[in-house]
Amino acid sequence: MPPEAASYAADLAQAVNAFDRPRVEALCDKIIRDVASRRLKLEPKEAGSILGTLRRKRHFTLTEKVGAAFVAAGRTEPVVWRQYAQALIEQKKMTGALAVLSRVIASTSAGDDEHLEALGLTGRTYKQHYIDLADQQAEAPHARQALIHATAVYHDVFRQYPDKLWHGINAVALTHRAGADGIALPMTVDAAGMSAAILASVEAKIAETKSEVYAFDVATALEACVALGRWTEALVWADRYVKHEGSDAFEIASTLRQLTEVWRLGPLSNDGGSIIVLLQAHLLAREGGQVSFTPPQLTSRRLQSVSEQLQAQFGSEEMLPLRQLQRGIERCQSVAMITRTSGIGFGTGFVVSAAELGFGSKDELLLLTNAHVVSDDLKVHKRLAAEFPNRPPLWPQEARVHFSLDDVRHQIDKVLWTSDPWTLDATLLRLAPRLTKRQECPLNTNRGRIEEAYRRVYVIGHPGGRELTFSLSDNKVLGFRSPKLHYRTPTEGGSSGSPVFTADWDVLALHHAGSEKMSTLDAKAEYPANEGIWIEAIRRGLARKKRAGASRAKGTRKHN
């Protein structure tokens, strides 16, 4: 690799592995400019390596942009077009992906690795199309045809090239899914025989090489055990998979998608639930990975049972990511949806200790949310109604608080304190009936350099007014300047008022805004970011309120 090309690739790999999204984006922009101007000349292997670096950390939008730039610059190599197509598939741009894959297939010889990879991705495209339609339109002819076509593509490749194991296991999985959905396939697939042969092939590879095989070979063995109903062996392969040096965010996310979407396994599955939890926990442990699920699907009791099972089989090594996941699930009981009286979701709030906020007794539990979600300040209502006429804040009397995990509902008794949306955007509420016997969210006590102390944050809330969810993705802390914290954790409407947690699951900030064009903390530029209000700044705001109240009371006594 030429020195200059090597420098581009090395800088990009460093930024990707550090989860420095702004730097990754800046480097991609530079690569695109320099490729277009012919300043940067890459060999096919180098171009493929750059796209592969982005893919492994699931930067699919950037993979598409850089891939399109390579194509526009005249790159015709299959490795470039194939990874470009894969980025399109991951973003559900199926028509474009099929067009690109057709070109790869037409420009390569039957049996070439890139030819077979392109055929496999064609199967993946039709498979994803069926999965996306299955819940609503499984009876539609085009949905059934997509499943049939995907199965045929995978099965034909494996029949001609039995060493292409991932094609074979996909044919097995889709045959299982077709049977479960009552769809007759025009071809005969010996799912049990193929699964046994695939598993034997992986075991033979390991015995022959006396070393580890590719990560996806291990995932294929895991899936073959699922197909054969050999759940204990499947769990052992899953453990091997998450420990494989080649298993990064892309690999584990792909396997999770296959098991949950095609095989329809979940955390509560009697068979396979432990596998899903193990993969989710390790994806969580890989910074930049993504896990999204609804906590009621996975109770702390269930996770504890999984932890005990895994510890009994593998020792204590697995427990760190599992315990981290378990603490997050425990926090979910402290997070509530704030709704209109009609029950329509409007925002999020979370339980806090009055004593931890320095604003009451140690036994009193309160709810913290945004002022733009609930406020009793007429000036705030008037200004927000003018700026956002479709979404002014709720008055306390028209808001309801719903803890969805145990289906407990409250009204608002009193607004104890509020700070307008342009200052701290916080409102502290006492509920009716009062909160008792509910765990509060512990508050972070760090008063130092926040952006140096915490690399990642997690948000739990009710995005879009839907069920309680937490998403752990692209969650790097971008910067801090009191009282604002900027981070990449994805949120959407309804997440306002959510707690922003550290990796230890204590509250670092109150989420209040997000934008693709958020002003940077130094106000010199814009970037896609979310913004939270530092919990210590809220503590200080409450302390000022308390001092002001005491001063007024003292002045009144003197006057009297």
C-alpha cells in the first residue's frame, strides 16, 4: 500500500476504533474529496479495506457515501461494488442494492469468491425484504416470492459449492421460516441433513487447522445447532463466538438479526433465550454496537437466571457485560411515560431522591422531567406555544404519569420547582399518590471534567410515546460545557425528560434536545448531536431556589 494511502487507512481505522464519529466523518469527507480530485489513488485492496473498516463498526451511511465516491471515480472492482451494495442493504435500499449486485454478478466468473458473495447478498436482500413485509403482508404474493427466491439463491450456491457454509445455513433458516409461516417451497431442502453437514464441516476445519476458524464459521456452527435443536451445544458455540477476535459489532449484530428475525428467538425463549441475552450483552460491551429491546421482555429475574446458567457453564468471565445489562434493566422500573389525560405519550420522567437533589427528606421520592414537557409557568407556555404551536408543554393538571413495567399510574400533585427550557429545562414534580416503594435512579456525583471521565452514555425512555426502550448505539460523549452535555446516543420525540446514564447506570444528565444540526458547545459550528442538562447543574439550580426561599422567609420575619 502506498505510504499516502496507508496513512488514510490508518487514520480512519484509528478514528473508527476510538468511536470518534466526528473524526470518522471528517476523514471520510477528505477521502471523498481527494478521490474525486485524483489526489488519492487507491489499489482495489486498499479501497476494499477502507470500506471494510467502516462496515465493521456499522457506519453504513458513511460506507455508502465513500463507496459511491469510489464508484464515481471509476472504481470497477467487485470488492468495492459488493461492499457498496451491502451498505445499501443495511439501510433497506433494496432496489439499489440489487442493481449493484447484478453488476458484480455479471462482471465476475461463476465460482469466484466475489461472484458467490454477491449471490449471497442477493439472497440476503430478498430475505430482508420478506422479513420486513412478514408481519403485515405475509400473504402477499410478492412477499412469498421474495422468501422463495432468497431460499433458492442460497440453496443453489450451497448445492454447487458445499464449502460455502453461510449460504447453506441461510437456506436451512429460510426453510424453517417458510414452514413456520405456511409457505410451500418449490425446491426440496434437507434442512436436518444440511445442518449436520455444516456443523461437521466447521468442526473438521478446527480439527484440521488446530486453531480458530473465521468468526462467521463459528456463528454458522451456532446456527446449525439451533436448527438441530441442540441448545446446550449452541450456547457453547455462542460463548466461543463472542470471545472470537474477529467478532466485532458488525458480526454480532448480524448474528443477532438472523436469530431474532428469521428464527424468531427472543430473550424469553425457552430454547435459545440465553443465547440471545449473551449476544446482546457482548454487543453492549463493544462500544459502538447497538442493542434495542423492550425491558419487559427481559426481567431482572430472568437475566439473573441466565447469569447463573452461564456462570455455571463458563465461569465468571461472562458476568461483567451481563451484570451491566442487568443494572440497566433494573433502572427501567424508575422511568415513566408522561402522557396526556387521553393516555397518548408525550415525554419521559424518572424517579429521583429528594435528598440526593438536596431538596427534601431522604424518604421522599420525586419525578424529574423537562420544563418543555410539564410546566406551570405561563411565560413558558406562551413562548413555546408561539415557537412550537403543535407541541406546547402540558399543564400539571392535564398530565399523567405511567410506570409501564408494573402498570401504575399517577397524577401530578404539585410542581415543586421548574427552570425554563432556555436555562436548565427541568421540572421537579411531586406525584399523587406519592411515590413509595419504588427504586430511584441514583445520581452521579462527579463534579470534574465530565467528557474525560465518561466515554459513553445510555438513555432509557419512551421514544415516540411508545413502550419503554433503551437503545445503546453510537453513544460517544462528544463534549461538555456546564450545564450542557453533548452525546451521540440516538433519541427521538418522546425521549424528552429521559435519564442519561453512565456505564455504571447513575444519572449524569437530563435529556432535553437532539438535532442533526445542533450548535457545538463553542457555537462555532453545527453537528448531529443530542443534548442533556448536567445533573449537577440541576442540583445547583435547586440549591439556589432553596437559598432564595430561605432568604425571603428571613426578610419577611425581619419586616414583621
